[in-house]
Amino acid sequence: MTDLTGAALTLAKQKVLGLEKHERTTERFKQLAQKAADMLSAAGAVSVDEVARLLEGDFDVWVPQAVVVSDPGDHIPWLPNRRKEIDFAYWKRYAEWLTKAWKPSTVEALDETTDQILGLLENPERVGSWKTYGMVYGQVQSGKTASYTGLICKAADAGYQVVVVLTSQHESLRHQTQARLDKEFLGFNSKLSRNPDADSSVIIGVGTLGMKKPTICQPVTTQVSDFTTAQFQGTPVNINEVAVLVVAKKNARILENLKDWLGNFATGDSGEPRVIRNLPLLLIDDEADYASVDTKRPSKGSNQSDPDHDPTAINKAIRGLLELFEKRAYIAYTATPFANIFIPDATDHPEYGDDLFPKSFLVALEPPSNYCGPEVVFGLEDPSAAEIREPLPIIRNVDDHEAWLPDGHKKGQRPGNQLPPSLVEALDAFLLSTAVRRVRARDYDVAGGHNTMLVHVTRWTDVQGEIARQIEDHLQGMSDDWGDYGKVGRELRSRLIDLWHRDISPTREEIVGRDDVSALAGPPVSWENVEQFIPLVLEEAAANVKRINGTAADVLEYQSTTPVTVVAVGGDKLSRGLTLEGLTVSYYLRASKTYDTLLQMGRWFGYRPGYLDVTRLYTTKELVNYYVHITRANRELMDLTAAVSRAQQTPKHVGLRVLDGKGNLQVTAATKMRSSQVMTVSLSATRAETLVMRTDKRAQAENFARLERLVDRILPLDPVPSENLNGAGRGFFRQQVSPQDILDFLDGFSVSPRVLTANPENLIPYIRNQVAKGELLRWTVAITGGVSANRLNISGLDVPLVKRRTITHSRVLDGECELGVLVSPAHEALGLSLGTVTRAFNMTVADFRDSGKAREPKRASGETLRRLRDPGEGLLLVYPIDPVASEIEVPDPATPVVGFAVVFPHSDRAEKIKYRVNQVFLDGLRKAVDEYAEGEE
């Protein structure tokens, strides 16, 4: 890029940042590029096309607006009035630092959301006593640390004097957080000095930018030292004179040390509680669902406010810290907020004060469009897409580990002598992925960066150590064999070449061929170039197998500018909080209690620019099934929070609405509440679908027989008029179907116990109740067609069968399979008039714009269509799925697997139904999402 082009791009960028997000179109970029070129024409010619192309590249990522639910209470708005007098020096440095790696639109979005959160806190200059309790939640690895770093910068600029950041219970996580805040907030290395003015050699990160220095904030903890007893005794800092930063583990003794030290600055009249006055506290609780929640049950007949109730140690310590300050703000950050929203909202303990319920506000962060999260990986529904989103082709099933390391093994278990073939392949894939990234860095100037493999197969540290030793031996053996040009070397080369042609190369082609993720794949590279890097990668990997747990001395260091290659073997530390830079391959097993909260295992989600095509997840079918459930529940919680926000309700209504919500969300909440397994749910304006389907012989045959009877019953009825098909495509469509025909189809339909809302035992009572009220009296029914070469031939019909991608391959033994998506995007509009569909589309566009989404929707959302559908009319969608084309193993491949979706219109007269969740499924899910209190990490 020439200097003149760069200058034009800078001018045009400033203009783009002044536009509304939906105005940032290709045509507008060209106009602004032309204006910038005209302004610089006296200095020389500028390529308008080049500037416009660069603008599109800089603004090709969009970030939805955060969803805010708040309770004004006694909050006094203050930020607009004080903004001009605040220098924001910390924030300006941080924003400038982020522009080195972030797109302008993502820095802009972070600025907006941190402004929102800062404004929800109290003015640090507000007189008197005040308290704020809030929570910010978003996807795993999606940028929550950047959010609270930005908030800390702005809060320090505004006058918050004491900043405390609580991390999990592991030192490596605390160290990583301290190191990041050193680089991105303080601007100097706390490990070497607490006074950057005394030694310029300690300046790092934002401190190297040469920008105006903010008012000094002194670190009380360092990269190598938490707030231990020694630290407590040797801390001469006076918080009345200088702002301070503390990064501490959630350890009861450490938090007591911190409270005792801060207590030195408390004052109070005789007989009154001593508190710290006029020094506002900002306490950030990272991974706030971990250890912070009081999980002790009150004694019978009492509650958490009872004087005799003794909270859990960490919860008690956090509340004690907060009660020490006259002015305090507690902000919880988490990716799994289920436990936090069920904290009692009215607790007022005489000794420990308020509990940590986020009574002041909830902020839900939607990730940027370049975030590769679980909905993308597993192919779950995309509300803005015109076509069905398929799962990413990066998941590899593991079912060969039992002989090596059985599920449910105990401490002291010795793994088998031979690594399972799946782990051998995962290690091979990591080597090839790393080599591919090295080639791209060399030949295409694509940022290389660090490369990490995660191996998380056991909670026991002694077993982790043995596995790490086996992996070291295996990699060293491969390194030795690579130099052998005899039979052993040829076999190794042949194995890697086979994986290259069988997996690495075709997977890239598949990802490049998809509109939604093609930009995240890197440029093509040849085997010959990859082969050149394998010896070096092997040597680095064999020398960097790290044991990451509470007893090992290894730490993950990503400080070097030279890319490092690491195989990280561990358990809890790797499942929660720790950032694994350049994570490409994950090997994750369903060992008993290997994780505390299911979503937290998702270290492999995040941002993979230029190397998504070489990422791999090796895991078990059971883990994927649980993960899909919790991902759907998280999406439902995000949607529910948005609904509460639109209704201008308060944070406590989120928990109340969960109890009236959808099946996935309710069951997940039940694992945290340990509540009765009887649930209530409203089906008004919902879509109930069989995303998990039975594949055993009896279910397959009986469900298909019900489809045959349904077709016979509705065949004589009128077809749906062509003008009301709304792009539904192939299929058999009938209108004015009686509710009895729908009930007869559903009655006895065999569903998986993991199907919640769409269980006929739940649907039938609801339909009968609404019919009795004069609703759902007529139905539109679609027997949908697909693209399979095989046909549905019943009662004279000739419809191509539907093809769907399963999330995990079904086996006859399991008797079921799970889909990422069942319903085609166009099908919810079936039977509606063109005018209704147009209204729904316009409402969807308005919803997208209101939420800050720059990308326009391609269709009306199902939610808006259901809001506009007549309460008298239901919609039944039946999907005869080709098991052969869909790779579903069934006893009879010639018989379709039948799935269905029932679409209910909005009703003001809807009755909630009660249903009982399958106990086996609930117990299994509870084990999967619960915190574990045992273990020795």
C-alpha cells in the first residue's frame, strides 16, 4: 500500500465510522473512497477501487448491539454529563493497541458496549453510599476479557480507585490475566517493576505506543505473585494516594488477606462498621459461575438471609470485600450464566449483606460475525440465512479410547501402552495443521502465530502426567523416524500423506465452498511445501508437551514474538478460563467429571482467521450431544434476555421467564436449581421439532406408518395455493386439515427421550386446549421434499426424500441420531399470504437494525412469522429423511427416518402445559454441567 493510498484509506475510515451500520454498503464505500481520492488529488493519483476494496476488508466484520436488561432502582445517570471532562487516556491507549489486530468495526463495538456498561455503573464521584451488582455474559472465547479490560480502562479514567479482578482457583489462569492487564491496561511488566517511571525497560504493550500517560495505577499483585501473606505484609501502597489493581485467585485465604489489608484503610465511628469511604471499588468476577455462587442450602424453614445461614467460603469472602467499601460495583463475567440468574435476588444477610445476584443489570454480548462458535461448528440454525447451515466438517468421532483409558477411571489408572489410533491421528493432524500455517506465513504473508493442541482426557493429575509422557515419547519417536529413509520412515510419510489427501485437503475445499465461512480458510498450499516444515514442527512439539494442572510446574507462555508449538495436557485448567493461543486441534474425551461446566470446555471456539480449515475437534458422540443441548439452551437464554429487554423488565424477570421458557433452557436451569423435574412451558409462538430422532427398527417402522396414514387422510383435501407456498420448493402441501388428523399423527409417534417440547405427550394436550378455545381449528400440512435421488412413494406421491447432515453419526446400537437443523428456512412461511410474509420480513429487517446487525436478513424470521400467523391456524411440517444420503445407520435403509416440526401461532389465550423430563437424561445432563467439588487439580 502506498503512503497516498494509506492516507486516503484513513480519511475514508473516519467517514465510515460516522455511518449507521446498515448504511455501510459496497456502494457507499466506493463513494467515500472517491471523496478521499478527490481530497488528495493535488498530491497524486489514488486508486478508488483499491481504497474501496481495503475499506470492505476493514469493515467486513459486524457486531450486533449488546442486549441490556436493567433495573434503574436508585441509579443516577451520569456518563453523558461527565464525558467531556474525562480524559479517557487509558481507554485511548487500549483502543489504539487493539487496532493493530482488530477490525475498526470491532473496536467501535467494544467502545459502544463498554460505554453502555460504564454508564450502568454509578458515577465514582457520586456522594454517599451506593452499590451496583451487574453481569455480562457472552460466548466462550468470544471476547469477554477484552470487554472487561476496556471497562477497567474507562472506569479508571472516570475515577474508580480500586480495581480487583478475580480469576479462577488456578495460578496459571491468574498469571495469564495479570500478564494481559499488564500489557493492555498498565503498560508495564508488573513482574519486573511496579514503577515504570523508574525503569523504562519494563514498558510493554500499550505503554510502547508513545501516547499520553494516564494517571498511574499501581499493581498490588504481579505476574509471579498473588496476594499472599507475604504480599500482604510487604505492600506499602496507600490507596488514598494512588489507584491500585489487584488480580487474585478465588481462594478464601487470599481473599481474606486482601480484605485484611484493605481494612487498614477503613474508618468508622465507635460501634459503627468500619468502611472505606470515598474510594470507589470496581470488582470484576471473571468466570463468575465458578466458585462464586453460594451453593449451600439454607436449613429447613429459613432462607439465605437468615443469620444462621453460612455461605460457601468464596461467596462469603467476595461479599465481605464488597461490604468493606461504601461505594462499590460488582460485575460478573461468564459464558455460562445459568447459576447466577438463580441466585436469590432479595438476600440481605445481617453479616454478609447482599448476595451476588445481578440485580442492577444484565448485559448479553453477541459475538462478532467472524466468531466461530458452537452454532457454526455444529450447524445449528442461523436466523439470518436463506439456506440451511450445515455443521462444519471439522469434528472427528472418538470411540476407540476405552482400552487405553476407560471412562470413569480412578486416580492411579495407568493408561494402556499404545495410544489409541484416534489420538495418533489427532497428533498427526496437529503437525500438519502447524506446518500448513507455517507455509502460509512464509508464502502468503498470512499471520502465523502460536500453535496449540489441547489434550483433555482425565481429571486426575497423575494420569495427566503419564499421558503427557506417552505423547512426548510418541512425538520424539516420530521425529526420529522422520530422519529414517528405510521402512519406518516410509511408513510415517505414507501415514501423513494419506491424512493430507483424505482429510486436510478435502476439508479445506469444503469450507472454501461455503459462503458463511469461506473467508476464514487460508490459501491453498501444496504437500511438498508442507513436508518441508514437518521436521521442525516435530522437534518443537516433542520439546513442548506441557502438563497444565495444579501440581505441575509447566506454564503456557505466549509472550515470545516467535511462534511456539505446544501440546497442552490437562484438565480443569484447560477447560475454564485459560486462553490457548492458536488452538488448532483438540482431543477431548467423555471421562467422568472431566469438566465443571459444559460450555467452558469450548476452548476450541473463537477466532480462527486464515486457519479454520485446519482446525479439528476429536471427541465423543456423547459430548457433542450434550454440547449441542447446552448451546441451544444458551441461545434460548440470549433470545429470552432480548425479550425481557424489549419488555423493559428487570434482571429478576430473566430467571422467572426461564421457568416458563423452552425445553432446552428449562432442563439446563433445572441442573443448577436441582428443582423438581416437572416443568411448565407455553407453546405460544413456538416451533417444536424433533431434532433428535429414534432410529431403532420399531420406531422407524411405526413413525413411517403414521406418515402413510396421514397422507391417506389429507390426500383428498385442497392443495395450498401456489401464491401461498412462498418458496417452499418440492413437496406435498395441503390446507384446511382438521386438528384431529394432526392429533392422530402425533399420538404414539416414537420420539427420543431427549426430545423435550416436541414430545407428543406435551403437544397433544396443548392442541386440545387451544381447540377448545376456538383456536388451531385448521392446519396446513407439508410433506416436504428434498434433493435426494431416492423418492417417497406412498399413495401415489412421488417426492424426493430430504437430506440432512447429522451432528454425530448414528449407530444402530444407540437407536437415535441428532440433526443440527431440521426445518428449511422457507417452510415456516407456508400457507401465509404474500402480504403477511412481506410484513414479517419488514419486521425482521427492523429487528436486525435495532440490534445493530449490519447484515440484512435474507428472509423473514420464524419468530415474526409466528407472531403474524392466525391463532386459528397451525402448521405441521413433516420431513421424510433419506438415511442413506444423510449417513444415518438404521435397520432398514429403504425406509425414511421421519421427523416433524409443529409451528404454533402467537396466542393471547395459550395455556401453559406441564411435562416431566426424562430422569436418565436429566441426571446425565446434570453431571455434564455441574461444578465438581472433588478432584486434585
